[in-house]
Amino acid sequence: MSATTFDSNPQPLDASASLETVLAAWNDATVRLEQTHEALREEVKRLTDELEIKNRELARKNRLADLGQMASHVAHEVRNNLVPVTLYLSLLRRRISGDGESLAIFDKITAGFTALDATVNDLLHFAADRDPHWRIFGFRRLAEELCAALAPQFAAQGIRPALEIAPSLQLTADREMIRRAVLNLMLNAMDAMPDGGELLIAAADRGEGVELRVADGGPGLTADVRRRAFEPFFSTKPGGTGLGLSIVYRTADVHGGRVSAENRPQGGACITIHLPRATLQEAAA
């Protein structure tokens, strides 16, 4: 705290000091006391704001823990029932293989179950409460693998992937967690550009840590969406689970980092995962 301290041992005034001298000394002491009081007031305000932020973070983590337990239970129950249904569907498809009209209806039913299975996977990833499995890996190669996997969707939608990642950049992190988080960000970016555009995946070593960024050329984020983006089950997409960015948030959190959302000056949104240097060094030791 850079407060102006009050001199607790002022020089005693001589008995012959004039009234003007006494008043000047009193005024000086009063000014210094007011400065100290103002500095203390600012410090109390700063600490109060920090405490409020920490309390919000703790409340959020407690809500996430409760939601994670509930999501895990629901996901396992749904998956247990999906397994026999999937088997029956495969048997039914064989029986109607010669009926084109029935197959068309059957394919729609199958698509519905596929979407449900994807939702279950999101719930399981959201509920997964485990420590990272640390390993060293090149992030550019991971990004290239994701781009290759999404190449058909890129081509169909007119998406142009762009990588700004040094080949030498390595992360010490849980590769599968990072892969899932970046994939979710890429899928969100694609949803924001239904008519095509550039999807940027970038990474940079900032000295104090590493930043992983995924940016799109869509309409950007409203103030409300930016505020609530990482809340579980919050989604702006019809039929969306609202878990994609929550998984990204949890991935950053278990790595000792954080995630942020902002709009780009040239248009579009950018989500950044910040991984601190200290965590990476400790994990590599």
C-alpha cells in the first residue's frame, strides 16, 4: 500500500512559537492525516473489490461442482439407455434395407440419436473432474490435426483456416484436454460464420505464459454474451448444450490459467486461453 504516512513524532513547537507557526503546523498535520485517510480508504476499496471477485469465483466453482455431479449422473443414465437402442437400430436397418422411403425416415431418427450422443459426450467432458495428464507436445501439429479432421466441413461452408503458430512452440499440458478445448472453440467459430470466412488459430509465448487464440470473422459478441459466455448451459444456438465454452473454461482452470472473450477490431470474436508459465515449468519438472 503506497499510503502517505503520518509523522508520529513531530518536532515539538517552541514555547515562544507564534500563533501563525502553530496554525501552520496544525494545518500541515491535518493535511497529512487526510492524505493517510484517503490512501487507507483506497486500499480498503481495492481489497473489498478483490474479495468480491474471489467470492464470485468461489461461488462459480461451487456451482460448477454441483452441476458436474448432476451432469455426470444424467449422462451415464442416458448413455446406458442409448447402448441397447443403438443396437436395435442397427438390426432394424438391416430389415428395411430394401425400402428407400423407410430408410430416409430411419436416417433422420439416427441423426437424432447421433446428436443426443454428442450431447452426452459434452456432459461427460463437462463433468470430468480430473487432474491434467501432463506431457510435452507441439501445438502446431495439434492444430493441423484438428484442421484436417474438419476439412470437409471447412470446404462445405467456405471456411479458410489460418494458422499463426511457430512450429517450435511446445506446450506442457494435457493434450487431450487442450485438443477438446480448441476443437470446441473452432466449432463455435464455424457456427459464427455460416457464409464462410477466415478461422484463425494462433499461439504465442508471452514470457509469463502461452496464449492460445481462436478467432472468427463473424458478427462478434454482444455485451451480454461476453458476460455469460462461460456459464454452463448458456447458449445462443438453437439446440446447443451451452457446455462448449464451459469445458474450455474448466480446461484453462485446471491448468492454472484463465480464458477470456473479446471482439476483434476488424470484426468477429476471439477467445483466448492463457496458460501461465509457472504452471508449465512446475509440470515439466
